[in-house]
Amino acid sequence: MSNHDIATRYVALWNEADPSARRTRIEELFTVDGRQVLVDPPAEARKAAADLAVPAPPLSVHGHDALDRRVTRAYEMFLASGEYVFAAAGPAVELPANTVGVAWTMNRRDDGEPQGGGFDLLALDADGRIVSDHQFIEGSR
């Protein structure tokens, strides 16, 4: 699978409305023990950690079930209303050590205007499946 295909399928996963199809996409894209790390948690989580005088940890999920819950919740929060859609923000970037960078935006459906975005660093196994996904949200700090 090419880097372009991986990036296209990755972004499509986050846009998938059908729960069964979403789960299938997760199983096709990620290894069984694949993980996603949200490197910069939302401001509310960072504030709660600061209020406890501890550093805000990255948030991570491991395995298909946890990934399914994570992607489903993001879909519910950002896309289910029909107002937004995720899109690739340029071509995938081939990086050393079997990693791929995917820049993306969250756009309004009605006019395509970007409302947010980020960058995901995908580490792949020898078969091109995602072992780890480190997600950086634009403007989260």
C-alpha cells in the first residue's frame, strides 16, 4: 500500500459514519495491538492536570476495541451533526524508519472552510499497518 493510500484510508476512517464499516477500517489499518497517542490533550484536560500540580500526560488508547471507541467518540463530537468533515491537507509525507506523516483539516461541509486540523505521525509495520499513531492537534496549546 502506498503512503497516499494509507493517508487516504486513514482520513476516511475518521469520516466513516457506519459503525460496522468504521470497525472494519480500524482492523484493516491498525495492527491488533496498534495504539493512538493524543500528544496534546484538550485544554480542559491540561488545565485539570495543572490544577492538580501534575504535568498533562499524553492520552493513549491501545488495541482495536479502544481505537474503535476513540474514533467513534471523535465522530460523534465533530462529524455526526453533518457540519464538518475531515480532509487530508496535502500529500502524505514519507519519513524515515517506516513512518508516514499525515496533515489534515476539519472543514465546514457547506463552504470547505478549515476550522481546525492537525498532524498524525504513523509508524507502520512491514505489512503497512499502523503500529502507532501520534496525533498532534493544531492550536491545542
